[in-house]
Amino acid sequence: MKSLIQKGIYIGLGLAMMSKEQVEKIVEELVEKGEVPVTESKNLVSDIINKGEKQQQVLEAKLREKVKEMLVELNIASKDDIAQLEERIKNLETRE
């Protein structure tokens, strides 16, 4: 499930699981074409990776929040709700 969500996030970002090696290859091609100076290539790779990671974190946080909202709307019990019920049952059983 988590990997499916991550793939959706990557696709949404347009990264489609772009690895550091892939970013380096693209930047290297830009250097060869003369579109990016060699001196800036390492910084560009780092910037792209960092921005992608930050965007991924933001999207994951938004997705988590949306899933929580949906669970509340569907009235699905949380782990805490279940733990409280288990504790109440345990207390009731010990009274008998």
C-alpha cells in the first residue's frame, strides 16, 4: 500500500521514481549541450534532489491528512478507539 501511494506521489510530481543517478545523467547531458556550466552541475543535481524530496514530504503530509479526514468521515475506529474499548472490556471482565 505504501509503495503504491509513493508511486502515485512520484507520478504526481512528474518524477516517476527518478533516482539520483537519473538526475545526474540528465544534468550531464545539459552540461554536454552547453546549457549548464560544469561548475554548477553538482549544485543543480543537489537542488533538484532536495526540491523533489521537499515536495514529496509536503505531498505525503497532505495525503496523510486527507486519509485521516476520510477515515473520520467514514466513521472508522482508530487504534486509540480500539485500545480504549479493549481497556473498558478488560475492566468490565475483572468486575465480574
